[in-house]
Amino acid sequence: MTPNEVLKFAKEKGAKILDLRFKDFPGLWQHFSVPIHNLEESSFEEGFGFDGSSIRGWQSIHASDMLVLPDPATAVLDPFCKETTLVMICNILDPITKEKYSRDPRYIAQKAEAGFYRGAVEHRTG
């Protein structure tokens, strides 16, 4: 889905809550929820701020600001929540540089996958 399609989907389904999910370095799910009206098209570029020092092994208290950037391709409704809840898996970013966070397991997996495919293409064309 595109960001615009996610907004339309959330409205059509009557979503009340947005749950933003990501994994910590040991691989445990972390998440926080915000009212769905906080989700705008700009949210897919600007993200949502959170305290990275509250995640084990991530940031120290003096450098704790981080961003979660929702991935619109992962948007689904959580069938187990009492209130209609839209869920998206997120990438973690530095709020100043907007660079992907090196300890984000999703980013690590994306880098590994890109390297694998790059190596496979080089092998076939080399």
C-alpha cells in the first residue's frame, strides 16, 4: 500500500488506534500506540518520535531521541484488539540525520538481503 492508500484503508475500516511496532536488538517486539488521527501522509516521511533509552541496549539517556518510520506496505488491522487498531512495522531512524539506526534488526536484515542479492547478481554477470 502507498501512504495515501493506508490513510484511506484506516478510514474505511474505522480505525481508532495506530500501533507502531519494531524489534529491539535481542529480537523482542516493541511497540507504542497513538490515536489514529495522528497518522498523516507526512508521517511516512517524518515518523514518530520516541525515547530510545527505554529500549534495552539502544541509546543512552543523553542521546535518547529516535524516530519510528512506518512502512505502509506492512499495514494491517490487528484482529485481537478491542478497538479497531491499524498496525505497521517501522524502521528506526536518527531524528537529526534521518539515517537508519545501525542497531535496528530490520535495517540489519535489509542490508544483509541487499548484499546477498547484489552478490548474486555480480556472480551471474561476472
